[in-house]
Amino acid sequence: MTTLSDFSATAIDGTDTDLSQYDGKVVLVVNTASQCGFTGQYKGLQQLHDTYADQGLVVLGFPCDQFGNQEPGSEAEISEFCERNFGVTFPLFSKVDVNGDDAHPLFDWLKDAKGGLLGSKIKWNFTKFLVGRDGQVIDRYAPTTEPEKLAKDIEKAL
């Protein structure tokens, strides 16, 4: 059975990251963008990270430029923007595609595990996937779902 730890990704600083380092943690995977109407959710995601990190939560941000060209910057620009404007300290990764032939395998797996309104497609930036300590997908949340609304589900998973 496939789990989160079967995947790797490139961190925003260009280093290869084996996602098995998050084994035993509750992980919130989010496709993000710096110029989106939902960009303010970075603040709520950071609050979740700050509140629950000691209990085992990790938020992973995956910038994506597939929706309205809302993530046009370089990795360095994205990292600096997130840190400066929202104090982001949770792990960010290099830009990925979440739909289509070039979609990152992690997102293919997430979409297969929890389809959304558009089936296996991700509709927009800030779609969120909650992964349990066992590496399995617990739930999927729409871009419009504010991070604060996930607190109860995160607490249950922890």
C-alpha cells in the first residue's frame, strides 16, 4: 500500500527531500500560490503549524502556477514572499504541477486517494490534504476551506 513516505520532492532551496522523514507525523499538504485570492491562508496555515507542531503536525506547501498564473515567481522570490508577508516557517517545496501529464506523483496519489468535485482534478490553489500518522490520506479540503476550520480534524488525527 502506497503511503506519503513513498514520495520525495525538491525543497524550495533545491535540495531533494524524502517525505519519509515525516513518518509518524500528521501532515497537511497544500498547493499554494503567492498571488491568489486565498494567499492570506498562509497565515492560517502557519498558525496551524505553530499550534500543533509540538504534537506532530507538519504543514507542507507546494507552490503551483497552474491556476491563473498566480505563482509566477522564482523559488527564491516565493520563499522570501512567504517569510516576509506571513512568517512562514513550515517546509516549502519547489513549484510543481498538480494536474495533467506533468503532475507531481505525490499529487496524483493524493487525488486518487481523495477525489474532489472534479474527480481526480484539483480545482484551484490552496486545496488541502490531511495525511495521518500512518501515511494514509484522511481527507481533502476545498480551497475555500479556511485553515482554522481544519483544527478539529487535525486534533483528532494527532
